[in-house]
Amino acid sequence: MSRSEENVRLTVGDAELTVDPVHGCRIGSLRIGGAEVLRQGERYGCFPMVPWCGRTGNGEFRNGDELHRLPLNSPPHAIHGTGRDTSWQPAFTAADLEEGRAAFYYDLAEPWPYRGRVTQTFELTGDALTLGLAVETSRDSFPAQAGWHPWFHRTLDGVDVELSFDAAWQEERGADHLPTGRRIDPLPGPWDDCFGMPDGVDVKLTWPERLELTVKSRSEWVVVYDEQDEAVCVEPQSGPPNGLNTAPRLVTPIDPLEITTTWSWARPGAGPRP
């Protein structure tokens, strides 16, 4: 483990995780057996989507009778929340780092209209990474979402990734890139689409003879995006895109929103860890 002025690094076995709390508490790097699995750059790595995921239609949502408007950072919609643009504060000890754990938080503020706190946790082992997000309110109840947007390298050592998953349905996507509300049988890619997995998210990324990495979550929602040459994204989240409007999940003083995801991996031929 180590810590610089901005980044926090966890190392367990041959896995090394770098978190950048100043720039959205994103994972800047995940190296497994020396291989970087995430696309590099200030927009990439893996960032938290909170307090909403994907696109919120026209940047508007209601909480009861109250209409709220969010900045249109992907016109005509508001996309991926505000957490990725925020500096987060540390909430861990040196002992936590030694054991492969770290936690960070930030307090919700404008342009989000409600007060509360978001906490993100990281737990690294030699063959898995578990991430957690919790959204709490300090007073008023409000709808929220949480999830992650990892940018996995499409190619490792010249080998292209293979995606495999078994979804119960796909959210039909309209011309405005929002779900229409109709569930359809999953279609072949390329995708920028939301899928439903009632038994929990379970998506495998395989770079043959290089690495197998599985993304799981107890949540039933995942967005898969593979329209880019450099990367593919597997995004477990607590609700569908535009969910603040179509599937609101209220955060109350006694019921925070909590979600976790675990990425586990195996390297062919690596043998057991010492």
C-alpha cells in the first residue's frame, strides 16, 4: 500500500489498485499480474455514477410534486451523476490500507438539490476487488441511483476481449437513448444498452489465454457499452437509465441506498498464489 498527495494505492499479491479521490474517486488503474486492465485517461479508469446513473431525461426529475432540473452535461440529458466531478475525502486508517481496504466520502451539494453523504469503499484481495457505494440523506428523502462505469481495455497483449452474459431482458432504447419502458429479448451487439438480470448481474470478460474477469452484483441492472474501439464497459447499477423518473428508489433517513459489485479474476497458467 502507499499514498501520495492525490492517489491511494492498494497492493495485494500481484494485484495493484490506484484510486484518485481528488478527481471523482475514480479507479485510475487496476493492474493484474502486471497488466493494466482499464483504459487510461482522466475520463476513463472506473468512476462512480452517483446520485444517478446513465442519462436522466432532459435533466429533469420529480420528487413528489417538486420538479428539479440538473445541468445538461450530455445535451439534451444529464448523465452519470455528479460524484465523478467531485473531490472525495478519505475515511480510512493506515491499518485499513495494510489490509487492502480504503473508503472515501463526499457530501452532496449543488447542483444536486438534496443534502446527504455518499461513501465509496474498496476492498482488494489477490484475486478480487469489491466496491461499495452508499447514499445517505441528512434530512429529506429523495430518489437516487448508484453504480460504476469501468472502461475495460478491449485488447490485452494484442488479444481482443470476449463478452458473455445471460440477460432475462433488454430495455428497449429509443431514439433519445432513453429506455422506452418496453422490455425486449436481448439483441446482438454492439450495445449501449441496459439489461435485466433478476438473479444478479453476472458478466464475464475473457481475453483468451490472458485473463478472465467476472463482474457480479446483487443488483439486477447492468449497462453494457462496447461501441468504442479502445474499451468495453460493464456497468452494474441500482436502476435503469432515467430511473430517477421511471423506477425511483427513495433514500430515507432510515433506509440508505447501498450497492456492491465484485470483480473476480483468474489468469490462465498463473498457478496458485503463494
